[in-house]
Amino acid sequence: MKKHAGTPSKSKKIHRSAAKKRAGGEPADAGRFYYKGNRHKQLRAFVSVVKLGTLTRAAEALFLSQPTISLQLQALERELGVTLLERRRRRINLTDAGEALYELARPLVEGWDTLDRDFQARVKGLQAGRLTIAAGTSTIQYLLPELVRRYRERFPAVQLQLANVTGKDGLAMLRADEADFAVGSMLDVPNDIAWAPVQHYDPMLILPPDHPLAAKEKITLEDISPYGLILPPQRLSTYRLVDLVFQQRQMPYHVAIEVGGWDVIKEYVAMGLGISIVTGICITEADHARLAVRNMKQYFPQRSYGVVMRKGKFLSAEARAFVDLIRPGLLTHRDYDEPGHSGR
Amino acid sequence: MKKHAGTPSKSKKIHRSAAKKRAGGEPADAGRFYYKGNRHKQLRAFVSVVKLGTLTRAAEALFLSQPTISLQLQALERELGVTLLERRRRRINLTDAGEALYELARPLVEGWDTLDRDFQARVKGLQAGRLTIAAGTSTIQYLLPELVRRYRERFPAVQLQLANVTGKDGLAMLRADEADFAVGSMLDVPNDIAWAPVQHYDPMLILPPDHPLAAKEKITLEDISPYGLILPPQRLSTYRLVDLVFQQRQMPYHVAIEVGGWDVIKEYVAMGLGISIVTGICITEADHARLAVRNMKQYFPQRSYGVVMRKGKFLSAEARAFVDLIRPGLLTHRDYDEPGHSGR
DNA sequence: ATGTTTCAATCATAAATATTGATAAATTCA
DNA sequence: TGAATTTATCAATATTTATGATTGAAACAT
């Protein structure tokens, strides 16, 4: 191999490589980046060392011998001209430069590591694997079915587990690595959690079609106030939200029935047992036949549903494929469109 | 080199690599990914070929000979087990699989290509280079100064060019590659442009302190209607926005003075020549002394300011460093925080 | 302290791999 | 058809990468 970095060539190229033909075209911008050695392997070693704490363990993880890692690190430091690790004590220590490099390199290395599987997934579909998604009942019932259908169509070999959990349990599953990610609504986002809202739904007032209020076009909070509400259990966010809004407006209200499950609530409302405020997510076309529906977005905030992940967790190919169905641009990045305003 | 991929080792390892020590620990999850050959170089070749259209040109760009590229491509296709390119005619053609791979690989290859420079930038600061940002006057005057200060502090060697342009010209500069990116507000985003809003400002009504309306706490559109407005030129979005809102509400209004520059407008208002509706961006602390200010967000939409880029363009290290100042997570990705709601 | 264990660095050597020049074959263009 | 351009093939060679053996240091246990 000619040392092609820096010294394009000596002999008159037959395969006209680089050196030639740099006259009429663009201002010699190409070839700005030479690749010394194999930065790729070096950085994989580096990232692995940082993750695992010692060269020896990194070597194990990468199926290499320890001297290899040592040499790669040295080459990396030499070529970058900085010290990355303090090899003090029994555990390595990142220098500031090392910290910076790790931050830059980790996503690349990880992206690289999963590229093959990602690609096979795209081309042939995933051949095996399992995906666990944590989600609330309403999400599973109304938001996910279509996505699950498309996912199963594309990746029939993947075992799909939908864990029906409420907020707290969902977060616990994420933290315990028992779920790849969660889908749902979040009122407040903990520090270690990343939330990417995708779908937005307006709050809806539902009433029996023969209810006195159903005649009115615009229904205000005052109008609602006298009637008994059917709401989900207090621990769920919808209840808390409704309560909050009425409290803030100092409007009296009373809960006639407290019962779990949007279907049940809709059924009860249709039967004339009360009225309710639900998220737009659970209003289907069919419901308009048996229920009167009014948008309440001027009084209650929108509910946003989205993907919930543990920060820093690297998603499996299976998980990434699903997230990509939910929202194409989210993981590939390079798509800076304004989020929000998708549903509604 | 022992074929370390797949066949961990034959002899009893001294440097205890992979094979050993897989008993008590985790369930042999490590080492799921082997690296055949040098996928890295193969993919760089592939991406380059796709970009440049022929193997020969790709070889030039990478300072390699043409056979090298040919072989790398073949190895890639063989190892992935798919055909990526149709080598028909004089120009290569991507297969579907090739398309998919290109999409997955390009960000990685590009990230890789600039990693070294990015790193040097982080560690030593950028040693040279030039950065051209297109922005409107108000952006340059109110939004950018602090950012520019911080950028110059960190990267004093970079030549910073701020092109003071209005919307159309800014887009033209982006498309002509005369600007690295633009910063500003966008009402509608063309298809080839990516916009990432970062800062959001409420619309503000400004009046002279002794104006009759200044006594009122809540000021409505009706209140404003009789008074003469001072607005920026019609071609600017603020004018169009104000006009639109009054039109929609079928509210009469009249423009007393049309004049460019927020500073001038503020000055005129302070002098009692009229009232105006401006973006919150240009209201500083000092202005509260000479102007009465009212938030008009219930009538006029928020204005969002953000980073405008040409889709697909890969930013220079200089540009990335700046964007990173504007909004840390935007480019590094891996940070799925809800955008929006930052300013105000 | 002293012996043991764990870890990283060094080095010569072995092996894999990448790159190349030469050349052939195919395609496009005039 | 002939010139030009492009890709594929191949054997030879240059280069990189990985390894085993070994050493010296630090941490740990007693």
C-alpha cells in the first residue's frame, strides 16, 4: 500500500487517483480528510474501554487481545495529539479531551455496531428478536394497533410484547431495562428520561346525544359544572388534569362515577349515566353515532403522546424499527422538521 | 492475524480474550456483533460512489485507485448478501437495498469524516476556517450578539461573517451554498429546507407611556383599532402577520407610518408618533422605561426563531460548533427533549 | 512487609487485508 | 467503427493489525 495519506502517489497513475484532475473542478476541497490508520477500530476500542473501565475487559468484549487495545489507544492518542485516558490506579480516568471525544465518538461507534442489523432489518425484515414496549391501556387500545399491524407485517419474526402498565410502572420497566421503550403521555419528564411527543390530541367532552347540553354548539365550563362527571381513577393523569382546571377556575364540579377504561366511560356516557371529558385519542368514528362530542381545547390542555426512552440507552434494532414507524425522522436525525402539530 | 471473528482462539489465551470468563457474568450478550473485513472502508467507498456517481470519481475523491473501490464494493455486497448497485450504463443505479443502506450509512460516514475536526475543535478550538451565517436584522441585533460573543470567545480563529439579509435572500444564500446556515423566523418552510425552531417570542404591543391605552391592563384588538400603527415594510413577515390577523377578525386598522428597523419603530413610538406591534425579541429591559408594553399573544401568534439549513447539507465543523451553541442537543441528537417552549 | 493478583506496556513475529498496476471487457459517444 | 470512459479481474506487494511472551507497576490480602 502506498502511503496514500498525504502522499497521493509517486508513479503516473493508471487508475487516475486523486492527484490528477484537480484543475477545472472545485477548489481542491475534496480530500480534506485523510484517514490515518484505522480511526474506526481505534475509536471502537476507546469507547469500549471507557464503557468497561479497563483495557482488559474491553479486549474481551471486542474479542481481541489486550495488547491490541493498548496499541490502538496509543495510536489514537498519538495521532490526535492528546491524552485521552489517565491510566492511574486500577481504573482508567477520562481526561477532558477524552470526555469530549467519547461524547462525539460514542454515537458513531454505536451506530456502526448496529448498522448491519439495521440494514438487514430494512431489507429482509428482522429475522428474530423480541421487542417489549410499555404503554398504558388507552395507548395500547387506540394508538398502537395500527402501528403494531404495520410492524408485524414488516417484521413477522419479531416477538412483540406489549406491557400494559401505568406511568410509574412504565418508568420502572424502562429503568430496569425490562422494556425497550414506552409509548404514552407524560405530564412531567424525569431527568433520566427522554420524551419525544409525536401525536397530539385535544380534550373532548362527550355526552349522550339526548343530553340538554348537546343542543348547544359551544359548551363552556360553566355549562358543564352542574352535571355529574364520569372520570377515570384519581391516580390517572386525566383525573388530575380535569380536577386542576376546575380548581384553577374556581368552578365547582362533581364526579358522579369513577371508573377505569375509556370504553367503559364511553359506554356509561352513552347510557346517560353522566358526561365525561376524555382525550381525543379514544374517540373513534363509530362513537359519533352514539355520543355527542365537543372539543374542549380552550379549557383543557392538549395531551401529547410520544416515545419515552431512558436517556443514553441504545435501542435494539427491533426497537428502532418500531420507533421509526411511529415517527420516521426521530432516530435517524438529519431531519430538523418542527415537531408537534402532527395529530389533532 | 488470527481470524478472531467467529473463532475466538485456539490456544490457551494469555491475554484472556473473549472466550474465557463467560460463566458467572451476563448471558453472553457481548460480542453479538462481529466485524467482518472493514465495513468502515467499504461503506465509505459505497457512500462516495453513490454521491459521485462512478467508481472512478469515488476513487479519486478518496485518494484510492479504482480497483480498490471496485473490490470494496464487491466485498460489501458479498458480505451483506445483497446487490446494492446496478452497474448498468455509464452511471450506477441504486437498488432498493442500496437506497436503504445509503440512508443508514451516510450519516455515519459523514459523522466519521468530520469527527477529527470536530474533536480538535472541541479540544483546541477551531484553528482556522470561516463561518457565514445569514440572518435578518432583528436576529443579528437581538438574538445573535450573545451567541457571537460566546462563539468568538471559544473559537477566536474562525472568521465570522454575518450576512444581513431578508428571508428570500437568506434562502437563496443557503441554496447557493453561500451561507453555512441561517438563523431567523420562518412562516412557511420550503421542502428543501429544514427548520429547527429554538426560541419563541410573544408579540408585544408597544405604546408611549402617556398613551390613553397605557392605563388599561388588558388591551384588545378593538382598543387598538382606532390608533395609527407604525409597522415595518410590507414585504416583511411582521407586517403580513398583523395585516392577516386584523383581516381575519374583520377589524379595521390603519398604518400611520411604515418604516424599517425595530429601533426606529421603538423610537417613533416612544416619541408618540403611533403605536406598534413588535416581536418580543426586540424588547429589552431598557425599553420598559420609555415604552408601555403589553403581551398580545392572545391575538397574534408567537414568532419562533431558529436554525435554517438546507436539507442534506452537511455542516462544517465551524457551523456545527455554532449551532451547538444555539441549541446543544440539535445536532448531536440522542437528546429527545421536547422542542419549543424554550424562550418566552 | 511480602506474596499474589490484576492490569497495562513493549516487542518481535505472524497473518490477514488492503492497495495497486496491468490488463481485459463492456459500454457510451462521436 | 474507433476513441473514450468505465468497471472487473488478478497476481504481486505493501501495510496494517493482532498476537504470544514477557515485564514492570499498582492494588490487594494477609
